[in-house]
Amino acid sequence: MTQHNDEEIRRELELETGQIDSNWRPLVGSGLLCLATLAGFVSAIADPPPPPFDSPVLRGYVLLGALALTVLAVILLRQPRAARDPLWQPQQAGLRFDSVVLYTRSACHLCHQARETLLMHHEFLSQISEVDIDGDPELVKQYGECVPVVVIDGRERFRGQIDVLLLRRLIDATAPRVRTT
């Protein structure tokens, strides 16, 4: 089995699925969400509303526009449908990888999402070790606010949100471990 780096795996996945996703979706989605929040604040919460938002009809249209921008932002920020398939199985069953380490911080919502994502795939991953970086100044210096970080077999694979499709592709592209007793 040939070894592929992360970018080759991502590119193959994009070619197979026909979904060419780069960094524009999260950036545009986050921008639209910020714009919708600002528009909603100015038209609904600001008292007294600044001109030209002092017209009730215009305020209603701005709120409706903010709602539409929010819906579009959520669509852009969602994982693709294939990543949400709970019945997904790799081509070959069995455990992969020798080690999976999840570096986290307390009160980190992305860390909780990463843990849930890894636990959804626990039957294909070795024991998941969770390390809170706040207890080690060197790890805080190395990772800072860029958590969660997932290291698989000594190689950093994910930083921030886990790309579920890439994780599944990685699981599928790795041969199951042979059990030694």
C-alpha cells in the first residue's frame, strides 16, 4: 500500500466526490455570520435605531436579510453530507494506527467536537489519549490557542476542527493492524 501525504489524500477525495473545497467556505461563512449578527443588532437591538434604520419597514427587511445571511452561513459552515453519514464503514474492518493523541484545553468547544468525532470512529482507532495542554507550559507554547490537535502515529493530522471526510479517507487508506498475541 502506498503512503500518501495529507494534501494528496485531500485532493484524491475532492476528485472522487467532485467537491473541491478550499478555505473559502469557512471564511465566507464566518464573514456572513458576522454580517448577519451586525445587521440584526443594528435593526433589532439598537435603541434608538440609527438612520436609515428608524423606519419599521426597513428594519423588518434588514432582519429578514440577516436571517437569510445566517441560513446561508450555516449551510457554508456545515460538514458535507458524506461526513454526516452515521453508517459509514471502511472497506476493511479492524483497528488502525498505533497511537492517537488528542491535545485539548479546558472549556474548548472544538475540543469536545473533536473528541466526539474520534469516538464516533473508535472501532477503527487505537486507544485515544487525551492530553490537556494547560498542564504543560511547553505544550501551551507549542499549541497555544490552536487546539484541538490530533496526532496519529506521531504525525500531526488535524489542527482545529477535524475534517471528518479526511479522517475517514485516512482510516480507509490505512491497512488494519495485524494482532499479535
